[in-house]
Amino acid sequence: RTQSLVTTDGKTVGVGGMVTYRVNDVVALLGKTFDADQTIKDLCGGTISEIVRTAAWADLQTQEFERELRMIMRKRLRPFGVRIIRATLTDCTPIRVYKLVNSTSADVG
């Protein structure tokens, strides 16, 4: 799912990813999670968010970035018996974020 994040150089970006994985130890995965699929999605999405927010826009365009992303995901999912095979950004584009201000009945006079 695409997230709106800010890079270290102040760029607001829309970022989403795709992960290919293999379950090597189903007992570990099912024994340590309530919802295995959701746990994998949460850990991968959180990793994408964390690593994008600690990178500059130019860094997101490199193969090194995807390698680092994959390695961090592997480390985080290893205890659950999951091996990350591939991790890539499917969406990675600069965006503009607008904040709408709603007036309340107290503001109307």
C-alpha cells in the first residue's frame, strides 16, 4: 500500500512496495503470530516507512537502496521463519500533500 513520507532532504514522496517471500518454517510463523499474512505486511510496510524516512530522494533511485531494504526485511522476518526473496518499490514519486481545514459550527457565526 502506498504511504506518504518525507525524505531527509525534505521531499514528500508516495512510496509503496512489493515483497516476494518464502516461508521456511511454518511452525515458527504460525506459533509467533496471530495473523501471519498481516504480520508480514506490517513488518515490511514499517521497514519501507523507516528506511525511506532516513534516506534522501536520490538514494531511493539506487539498486543499493533496494538491497538495503531487502536485507533489513530479511533480518526482521527471520525470527518468524520467513525469507525475503525480493523487495522493491512499486510506487516512488514526489507528491504534494494538502491539508484541508474544516470549519466547525462554533466557527460559523
